[in-house]
Amino acid sequence: MDYPKQKDIVWLDFDPARGKEIKKRRPGLVVSKNKFNQYTGFCLICPITSTERKFDTYIKIKEPQIISGQVVTHQLRSIDYTSRNIIKIEQCDILTWVDVLEVLDMFL
């Protein structure tokens, strides 16, 4: 993969993590713009969890293809994708994407 694209759902390593931060290898949703990702070597990513929570910052994937679960918007992270063993899985569906942007807009 040359660089992750906005709306990509990818596998990556979230370790090391501290405290209540999501850990381990798991899927995540790339939310940063393509130019940022391409030129910095970083991307902004929200982890995806299979644990269902009823809280506004957990966004259920509406039209799962391969990955199902919830996007954890309050754990948005900037990561160096060259050191996180990142692999593209699929593209996020538009209904989920719109909901993620709406929630991120509340606290960004």
C-alpha cells in the first residue's frame, strides 16, 4: 500500500497504547485527507471495535462488507502508517462515513 486513503478501512497495530486507549491489531477507519496522508507519512484514524456500546461517539458500521462493528470516534489518533503494518481491507460505506463526520465535527 502506497498510503492510506480517506474512508479506507484498514488493519493496523494500535500498540503501544496507554490506559483506556484501544490496543492490539484491529481495523480502523482513515479520516484524514489523502494529501495529508501522502505527504506527511501520518494519517488520522479511528479504531473499530466489535464490542457494542450505546454511546454517541460509537458509530455502527451501517453496510458492513468484510468488517462489522463500531467506529470509536473519541479515540481518533494520528499514526505513522509506515510503522504500523497497515493493510487496506475495504472502503467505508457512505452512510457510516456521514455519521462519523457528523460526530467528529462535534468535537473538532
